[in-house]
Amino acid sequence: MAADRGLVCLQDYERHAHRHLDRNALDYYRSGAGDEYSLGLNQTSFRSYRIRPRCLVDVSRVDLSARALGAAVSLPVGISPTAMQRMAHPDGECATARAAGEAGTVFILSTLSTSSVEEVAAAAPDTTKWFQLYIYKDRELTRQLVKRVEAAGFRALVLTVDAPVFGIRRSDVRNQFKLPPHLTLANFTGLHATDVNESKGGSGINEYVLSLFDPALCWDDVAWLKSITKLPIVLKGILTAQDAVRGVDAGAAAIMVSNHGARQVDSTPATIEALPEVARAVGGRAEVYLDGGVRQGTDVFKALALGARMVFLGRPALWGLAHSGQRGVRSILDIVRWELETTFSLTGCNSVQSIRPCMVVHKSFYHKL
Ligand SMILES: Cc1cc2nc3c(=O)[nH]c(=O)nc-3n(C[C@H](O)[C@H](O)[C@H](O)COP(=O)(O)O)c2cc1C
């Protein structure tokens, strides 16, 4: 792997972004809810799991490929939806989608993107693209958006179920966060649903969500969504076995274990802590994914061993984008691929299928011996 001027890990890109992004954008991208306890936990909890390598396995060929909702991916690491990417780089979501395609993996576009569904489809026609959906009080607006997503060739809807309102991100309140005036929520140009360029005294994005998202959203709405689309539905934001089972029963094709990058309720478990109970409850009836705090190849390996079919990166893609647009996001994915491949080689795994659950244990395993 050729390192990009001394940037050899995802944290190097994060540090670079911290030095170069303006306060409004950096705080919006970086922050978590409340005390940001879960924000730290998402990353540190990976350290509570230990990898048990197997020796003397032929790893002269290591294959990282996998399948997600029927699509072949060359790396089991995709890009989670993050809003407003043009604050990081003028090419925004188009660059991220292209980078994901080059790396042979999935890109998820946010409803709250600064490049429209159609722009992203045109910029990255060959990328496997999924669309993250927020359901608006205005169901007709939501329905039309779903139809545009289908027409643009997106392959799945990722319904975010952990955001009836937005969590309190203190720095956005302090900064009175707003989208810079030259940017818009591009999926809604010309509609009232674009107003994030102002703040009424707090976080502009929270005010937007309060006025337009439907806080009454419930399981019946998953049935409604299924009734208006043939696309597979991924439920994003599940943290318990109960909701996972409910989601599968409601017809979800996949469950994404996520706490929204710790931006909603502080003190939720780290996603790697929640993954085993969800994977067990789903029991193979749907695909299981994870995002939150994934920062290196060993994190990916741990999530795969504990039951995830794919993992997704949120903030790291933003840090890559802020560094050098498409090239920076590509570097992020290349670094994770290199780290994951190395982890496979050093643990005696030559394919995703060869990872055994017993290869990753909680640290308490060693205390009991
Ligand atoms: C700046 C930012 C914006 C986000 N926007 C969305 C969004 O529009 N829709 C959504 O479902 N999740 C959103 N998320 C949550 C991410 O999809 C993902 O769950 C989270 O970032 C994963 O954690 P990580 O950043 O530690 O990788 C956002 C997260 C961040 C950091």
C-alpha cells in the first residue's frame, strides 16, 4: 500500500481534517450526543475483544470478497450515509460514491445530501448505491423521493429507525449550525424541505428535523414503505434483539446495528457490544451489518467474526473527502483493505467464510481461565 504523504491510518486523515475544516463543519461531522460517552465507547469497545489467530494455514491467496443483498463486493466494508458532504469537499457525495465504486464496495447516500440522487447516479453509474431514507411528515414527498431513488438505479432503501428527532449535539447548538449558503439539501431543491441554511437560535439541523420528520413513525410505516417499493429494505439503527426480530418479521432484508455514530442517545452501547445479541436473534433470517467506531482492519475482522456480513464507515469517509475528495476516500478504503488483508493473513484466514466465531472473544474469556 503506497502511503499518501505519511498518512498511513484512518486517524491520520482525521487529524488532517481537524486542522483544515472550519468549525461549523468539523463540529457537525465530529460530534456525538450529550457527553459523547458512547462516541468514545464505539471505538474503545473494539479493544475489549481479542483476536485468536490460527497458525500454519496457507494464506498465499487472501480473498476479501463478500455479497451484500445479492451484490458482489470486493471488500466487506462500505460507506455509511453521512449528510451534507459538500461541506468537506466541493465534489461531496459524488466523489465518495465514485471512490466506493473504484474500491468495489457499497455507497449509501443520505436523504440529507448536498448532491441529489440523480447527480450521484450520473457521477457513479457503476457503483452499487443504496439510499438512506428519512420518512417525512409529508408522505407524498417521501413517496416521490423513493420513486426517484428507484428510477436512478439505487439497489436498496436504508430506513433509519433511530431518528424520530435528532440527539442533542452540544457543539452544533453552540455554533448554531447551519449549511453554508452556497449549499442546499439537493434532493429537495425548490421545496420547503431545503431550509437548513438558517438557525432559529440552536442547531439548524435539529430545527429542520423537528419541523419536517415524522416523530410518529412506527412499525406500521415499515409496512407502508414495503407497500410502495420493491427495493429491499435495510433497517438502520437497531441495537436490541427485540427490535431485530421485529424488523425481520416486518420483512427487512437486512438489519444494520448502529447507534448513528453515537449522535442520538448518549449511553447507548457501543455497536460492537450490541452486535452479538442482534446476530443471534436474527439467526440468519436477514443480513446483519454494523457501523460505528470502525477505524482499522482488526475492527472489521472482529465485527465479521461476531456476526456482521458487512461493516460501514461514517466519519472516516468524511476525513478522506476533506483531504482530497475522491482520492482521499479511496485512500481510506485502501488502508482498511490493506489492514484487513494483513489481519486475515496473520490469523490464518484466506476468505471471509473461513473466519470462525471462536476467533474473536470478549476479554473476559481470559479472566475465566
Ligand atoms: C456527520 C454525520 C452525518 C450523518 N448523517 C446521517 C444521515 O443523514 N442518515 C443516517 O442514517 N445516518 C447518518 N449518520 C450516521 C452514520 O450513517 C453512521 O451510522 C455513523 O457515522 C457510523 O459511525 P462512525 O462515524 O463512527 O463510523 C451521520 C453521521 C455523521 C458523523
